[in-house]
Amino acid sequence: DAGVIQSPRHEVTEMGQEVTLRCKPISGHNSLFWYRQTMMRGLELLIYFNNNVPIDDSGMPEDRFSAKMPNASFSTLKIQPSEPRDSAVYFCASSLGGAGTDTQYFGPGTRLTVL
Amino acid sequence: GQQVMQIPQYQHVQEGEDFTTYCNSSTTLSNIQWYKQRPGGHPVFLIQLVKSGEVKKQKRLTFQFGEAKKNSSLHITATQTTDVGTYFCRIIQGAQKLVFGQGTRLTINP
């Protein structure tokens, strides 16, 4: 199994540009999570999908952030327009069942730098 | 909302010394998970604790869940350089909101 796949691994962009992060969960997993990690705020859950439906998006910072899961094998996290404070490592994770007790498998992350 | 306090934030030890990190919650937890993140890497699941007073071992790692299910600890006996990384606990806030502790960064002097 290839594990959770994220692309790109690194992204450098200028303030105001649109950024799209991509994630392919482990095949057969029903839940997908987007996290953001910074030194200041640690690891934060942004949004959680179950069976392609957003269950909890209370962690999404503001309207500039949006996430979609059009099918069971693909999800995107979009930031438009991007700002320097969005610089962070963004992780995608998947689990077999719901969020409660299942193991989460993390992807390698996308390191985003907004200049 | 329910939060989790993880201490210490940093720990530096000599190789061979023991290490312990703690997670404390103000409310009763349904379960707690522990993850390890190597420098430059991603979080990797270590274990899940569910029962009151539960103790689980993985080689040199010992995980405990408090009797009141409000706290948990991860203890490493005789640390090795491969143990370097940040250790996180993860709880569930409310019905399904996942919250990670701030993590304990372990560095080791060989």
C-alpha cells in the first residue's frame, strides 16, 4: 500500500495567490482529515470528511480556506487568497472508520511558504 | 471546550536515561491515542488506550491511562537515539472533534 499521498511536497507562493493542496487517502478508508502544523499553534484539525461528506469544519480558519472531497480517493484544500500567516506544514490523514477510535495514517505533508 | 495539557514541552536526556511525557485533561476522556513525529516527518500512530487504568507496553515504551481517564503518560526506558522526535497525545473533544496536545519534543545526547 502506498499510504496517504500528498502533493505538492513543497509550495512557495506569493501573497495573494491561490494555493491548492491535494490528497489521496489510503484505498478503502472512509475518513479523511486535513491538519495544519505550526510551531506556534501545534497540530490543528482543519476539517474532517466521512464518506466524502464534511463532518466538522470548525477548524477552518476563515473563508479563504475551502476543502472538497469529490470522491473517495481525492481531496483538495484550497487557500484563496494566500497570506504569509498561512505558511505551515499541511498534513492529510485518513482512517478506516470514523474519527473516534480508528488509527489515523498521515501523509508526508505539504510545506507551504507564502512570501 | 475540552482541552489537553501536555507536559513537558521539551525534554533533553542523555542516551540511556528514561523519559516520560504526560497528557492531562480537565474532563473524562473516552480514549486517548499517542503519536510520534520524527524531525521532518509526519505523525505516526503508536497506541490507543481506552480502559480506566490501562497499561500497554511496546518494547521500551509503556503507556498508561489514569484510573479517572483524565490523564495519560508515555514512558520510555533507557532512551536510544532512535527515540528522538515529538510525542503527541490525541483526544476527542465532544462527539468527534479531534484535539492534539502541544507535544513533547525529545532530544537525546548520545
